Amino acid sequence: MAANFAANMAEKLMDSIPVTTQANANPGLDENFADPSGEQMRALAWYGKNDVRMVTTNKPRVVDPTDIILKVTGSTVCGSDLHLYHGSIIEMQKGDILGHEFCGIVDSVGSAITKRKVGDRVVASFQTACGDCYYCKQKLSSQCNKTNSSAVENAMYGHRTAGMFGYSHFTGGFAGGQAEYVRVPYGDVNLLEIPKGMPDEKALYLSDILCTSYHCVVDTGVKEGDIVGIWGMGAIGIFCAKWAFLKGASRVIGIDKDWRLAYAKSKIPQLEVINFTEDTDVPAKIMSMTDPDHPGLDCALECAAGEYPKSILNKIEFATGLQTDTAEIVNECIKSVKNFGRVGVTGVYAGFCNHFNIGAVMEKGVRFIGNGQAPVHKYWEEILNDYLIPGKIDPIELIVTHRIGINDVAECYKRFDAHKDGIIKVFVETKFSDPPAPGAPKLTNFD
């Protein structure tokens, strides 16, 4: 299989780039990372394709002087977590603790911590950035070159990207936050204080999706008057639509199917929609909806991901490992933009794809932009101060559909993957969480 071959070859390559990383093995059930108190916690662990389980495991301890241990007061299940669930991301190990979006209360700190203290309410960046390398000094935290020691990623991509919480050893092997406690390396750098009075249900999403969606729109260059198409109306796509309008887009068209389109439209009434199960030729539909003299989009934003093949050929190649990602959605984006239009890719693409329409990119002059993992440190204070605090954007109103207890997270993965129960975004509570904020969903029990 091509994907397995690439991974196996990468593992054999010599690791030539020096990395100064702190102890970043995923504690999982490892007693070497256990708090000396012997306290146990609940956490979600990966055990194989479509197999995640709630386990009782060790509370983590401070390992390095720059560590902070958090009591998790809120986490969530992200659409990108489903790629782990499906086994689409390499270098997963049994027992890895998942979850890259979380907030909490500082429980203990390492001896080198100066900015945070026990009791502070904070939200974590989903990246574990060092704060001091070439990229971190530019606040490009997603590209930190000191926190991810994966030789496989270095071989596949030519460079490393930052470590990530709960997202495989391909991104450093850091234990995630779908748990009651989590260890945050470089805690002074990777935690942002939550303002007094702001509920977790609003602050939590600074961890990832607020910054990811904002970066997608800004990095792709959405500007006043643009016509924007968004593939995927999950939480990221909905936020992208909101950001696009806030940046002055004249029209935004969302592409998805069924109830997710109806939900997005109910939250953003000016959004236009295309159901791809009804209008199967999406580029043709977009051309018919736009100016016949110069049809098409100014910007296309890919917020779906590369693991959802449509055609029989792509399904076969995907299933047999001849490609790790399908180019079908990005090809739709390329065909749908005007000449010299812009395509931004925020949906997760992990490896290789076939049938990519590079001819259209070159001949049309398409600006094809891999947005990369969003550099959270670059945006989170701006979003907090300019949009969340003034109420210009509200996660509770836009995307939070469910509140669940931590013991229901494994079941949530199954239902979220099956597009059941109208789940757009959940808020996961622990024993440390506050009661639901005004307007936020009440607790749902999955039984």
C-alpha cells in the first residue's frame, strides 16, 4: 500500500534536524508520568481504528520546570479528531490520550513558571510551542521547530511542524485534554488567561476552531466585496462564513448536505447554500449562481478534509492505500474560482493524493494556499479582545449544540461520526466544570 510504504520508508530515514524538546511522550497509562499522589483520572484513549475508550489512568505530574498541570474544566470533540478515530493519521499508539481543545484551572506549576499561578483560569493553544524558536518569535506557533521530534513527519514534509496535544506521535505524542487533568509543556507560552466573567463555553474555542477559521479567512485573503464558497458546514465552516461576512464578503455560499446546511442557514441567514447530493456538479452550480460575464468565486475555502472520497475510483484507491487523501474537493474548489482566484485549504490532508488538477491551478493562475495548522498565538488575543469580549462573535450562539459529561465522550465520537443527534460542537464537562453558562446547552446523557 502506498501510504504504508511511505510511512515505513520515512521511519527508516536518518533524523538530521536537531530538536530540543522536553519530555513529550504521551503518558497514557505510563507510571513514569504519574503524579506521586497516586490520584487517578478519567480520560479518552485510542485503541485502534474506530475504537476509543474511556479509561481510568494516572493523573499527570510536572515533568519539566516549564510544565503546568491543568484541571480540565472544558474540552470538546473536533471534526479533525475523527481522522484519528478512523485511523487516517499515522503514528498512533494504543493508549494515547486524545483531545486538542481544552481549558481549565491551573493545578500545579513547574519551578520555571513565571506568568501563571495555581487557580488561574486559562485556555490552551492546541499546539505545544516553545516560544523561542525562529517561528515562535513571529508568533507562528503551529510551525515551532522544537516541540515535535517525529522523524516520520520530517521525512514526509521536509520540515517538522509544532507538537500538538492528543494528535498522535506524528505531531509529538503529547497527551490530550479529553481528560480530567492534562500536562501543558511550556505553560507560560501555551496558556492564555480567561477574562473574569467569561464562561468556558466561549473561551474554550480560542484553543483551536476560532483561530483556525479566522486564519483560513485571513490567510486566503478574503476581502470586501468577495464572493466566497465554503466546502464543509461544520463548526469551522460556520465560523469561516461568519468571519467572511465580518471581513466584508458580499456573498458566502456554503456547500454541504442535509441538516448541516439547514443548521448553518439558521445561524447565518444571509448564507446561500448548495446541497451537493442534489447539485452533484458543484462547480457548474456555482457558475450558474454568479455573474455570467465573469462567473465563479473570488475565494474557495476547503473546510472538509481529504478523507472523504466520492467517486468509485477514489474510493478504491483510498481503501487500498493507493492514496491517503482524495483531491476531489480541492479540485471542485479549483474549478469553482475565477481565473486568478484563491483556494485556501484548512481541512486536514495528511499525506498523498492522486488526480490533483494541477493543470487548472497553473493555467487559471489559481492561488492555491495550504493554510496549515493555524498559528493560535498569532490570533488568540486579537480574537478575544476585538470579537469575543465585544460580542461580535459568540460560540455559544453559533456552534455549541450539546453539553456532555466526560464519560460520554467515546459515545459522542460514534454519534458525531455518524452525523447523528444534530451535533455540531459539544462542550465536555468534568467534575471541575462550572454549571452551564446562560444560553448554553444543558447536560445531555448519551444512553
